[in-house]
Amino acid sequence: MATTSSTTGSTLLQPLSNAVQLPIDQVNFVVCQLFALLAAVWFRTYLHSSKTSSFIRHVVATLLGLYLAFFCFGWYALHFLVQSGISYCIMIIAGVESMHHPMMIITQKITSLAFEIHDGMFRKDEELTPSQRGLAVRRMPSPLEYVSYTCNFMGILAGPLCSYKDYITFIEGRPSHMPQSSENGKEEQQHERADPSPNAAVTEKLLVCGLSLLFHLTISNLLPVEYNIDEHFQATASWPAKATYLYVSLLAARPKYYFAWTLADAINNAAGFGFRGYDRNGVARWDLISNLRIQQIEMSTSFKMFLDNWNIQTALWLKRVCYERATFSPTTQTFFLSAIWHGVYPGYYLTFLTGTLMTLAARAVRNNFRHYFVEPPQLKLFYDIVTWAATQITISYTVVPFVLLSIKPSFTFYSSWYYCLHICSILVLLLLPGKKSQRGKSTQENVQLSRVKKFDERENSLGQNSFSTTNNVCSQNQDTASRHSSLTQ
């Protein structure tokens, strides 16, 4: 039976917790998110930017957010407020030229805003990348704007991260003039149009939430990740059985994240936040701050494809605050920052160290072999099937310590697999050249560039390459740089 000792937040819902046999903190979270969803509909209907001032919208969004935080976390919510307040004081006192150093230990929103202010008020435009220039904040936010951005009810419990400029544009109701893909794959400026109703997008995402929750409650508990290190299973199971259960158990662990992140996205959409313009067919796209793409995750044929579609906003945060600014070994630094950001459990560090190795090895394999399997279509299909299976097993192998958390069970799992994927990755990095040989390189590159361009155009039409209204104009310039995800779960 659930107990009241498991939370510092409200125990008002303790009877419901006892009835559904779920911890009170989880019940509080889900109920508060559902309340936020209803509040978002009310916010969009009665406090639309065309009906009330941005000041009122800031105040209401902040107060509702703080209420939800205190309901879920009790006095622990003060910790968040203190950190946010100290960070704002640092922004004011330290000056924009040194703003980016102390922020890395706080939250994503605070660090993102710190860098955006640093870029907009201290660095010269010619020193910035296109995305940094688009996201740069040119004036210091007021205390109300700052608190509203960090504590609004739409994202205080589960995010997702959004840029400060996107949030202020939404609150103030300013037109965003979002670009869309033209026939040749280039971005074209789109004429201003009224934001469409988010009802269809919200309904679709709530359906995904319901199915994810149902899968989690009925199937996930039947396939625990911990069974991968069960002594009897390790001693008796064949290698195909081990690989199959590894994949299935990690597949079953994902729906709870699908539920939480999709619900958070739906809440923002219900409030009118998250519209990213129209695709070339005139269909509204409500994926400005979406955090995942389930179909692309489950059908990933490369490590990078999986990472690019899992916890998207955290991947963008890591890219913007670390990968683009690192002076050496950006991949390693990005994974290390991700591990630190997640917490102190050793399993996090094992996952991200392994992830660094797997990312580099997968990149080397892809660069050296993929161009041989582009034609004919049958060969390409065979390549996709093999790389899908390899990617899913590799991802599952990598994230087991993230779920197990502790050192001993993590090493127990890896030793039961004889560290085979670690060894293979090291051999790949030692034996394969970092770049293709010069012989035949130009011809192969022309073929690859042509096909990559076609693939990117198709992705643009599906809304898969850019994630911010202020970032769209430079998405093509940045597709060559890997977006390194944190494998956040």
C-alpha cells in the first residue's frame, strides 16, 4: 500500500494513491499534469494574447506553476525558487560577459537563458553561429518575465525546454512569421497567418498518452530490465534469447517516458504554445517544443537517428550550451555534461561513457560502409534491416546501467555479455579510418550528397530537422553537425 512518507508534497490524494496502488508522488504528478492540461485550455480561451495583456499572462502562468510545484513537492519547491533567484541575481550582478560560467549547475532553462543573454549582449554578431544569432536575447529580462519563463504552469513539472524568445513571443502574442520548406528544400518566409486551433494535435497526443500509459501499466511490469542480470537467466538463456529479452525489456521501459513527455507537450499545445507554422501541404505543425518522435525512435537505423529523436529539447540544450562551444572533444564533453546534469548515480556515467564510445564507432561504420548499400533498393532494404537490429540492441545495451543505476549490477550485466559491444567499438575505432580514403571519394560524396539532400527534403516536409521558430532559418547549415542527445529517460 502507498504510504504518505514517500513525498514532501500534498497528501490530499492519498486515498486515490491507495486505491490505484501507486506512490503518492506519482499520483500527484499525473493529477497535476491533468489539471495543467485543463488550465491550459482555460488559459488559451480566456487569457489569449488578443484579450489580455502579457503582464496578466505572465502573472497567471507563474502563480499556477508555483501552485503545482508546491502541491507536488511541498517545501522542496523552495529549493527551485532559491536557485532561480540566485541565478537571476548573478545575471544582474556578474555582468553579461561572465554570465555563462556559473549557470551550468542549475536548470536547462536558466543555463539556456544565460548563454542566450551572453550571446545577445556581449558577443559580436560575427562571432555567433546562425542558431546562436537567432536565439540571442538583446535585453535583460524583467524579474516577472524571468520567473514566468522558469516557473510557468505549462512546463514546471515536466518541461519541455523551450527558448526564451519562443516563450516571450507566445506570451506577448507576437506573430512569428515561421518559415516553411519550398519545393527545392529551401526555407521560404511564410506570410503571417492566424494560429490554428490546437485541438486536433492535443487530441492526438492525449491518445498517445493513453496508449503509452496502458502499455506501461499492463506490460512493462512483466518485463523488468533487472531480469537481464538474473543468475538463472544468464546461466540458461541462449545468446538469441538474451538479445531478444534485452531489446524487449528496454522497449517496455520506454512508454512511461512517452506518456510524461507527450502529456507535457499536449499541455503546452492546449495553451496555444508550440505552433511551428505549416508544412508545404498547409498542415499545421504543433511540434515546436516536442520532445520525442516515437515512430523514428522505434524504427531508428542508426545511433544518431535514435538520439536525434529521443529527448529532443535536451539534445538541443546540450548542443547549444556545450557541443557548439567546446574547444576540444565536443562529443566526450557533451556526454559528460549530460551525465553530470542527470545526477550522481554511477549508472548514468557508465551509460554516457558507453554512449560516447558507441556514437564514435557507429559514426565510423556509417561513414565507411553506408555508401556501398545505397543501390539497388533491395540492398538498401537489407542494410536498413541489419542496421535497425544493430541499433536497437546497441541502444539497449548502452542504457541498461541508466536503469539499474548502481555499479555492481551494471558491471554484472556487461560482464554477462563479455563487454562484447565495448570491445567491438574499440576495434572499429582502431581499424577503420576516421574518413573515407581519397580514392573514389568525390564520386561517392556526390552520390551521398544527392541522396542526403533528398532525404533532408523529405524530413523537412515531416518537420524533423528544426525545432525552434528562431532556429529554422539555419537548420540546413547545421544538419552536418551531430545533435548529441543525453539518452535522457
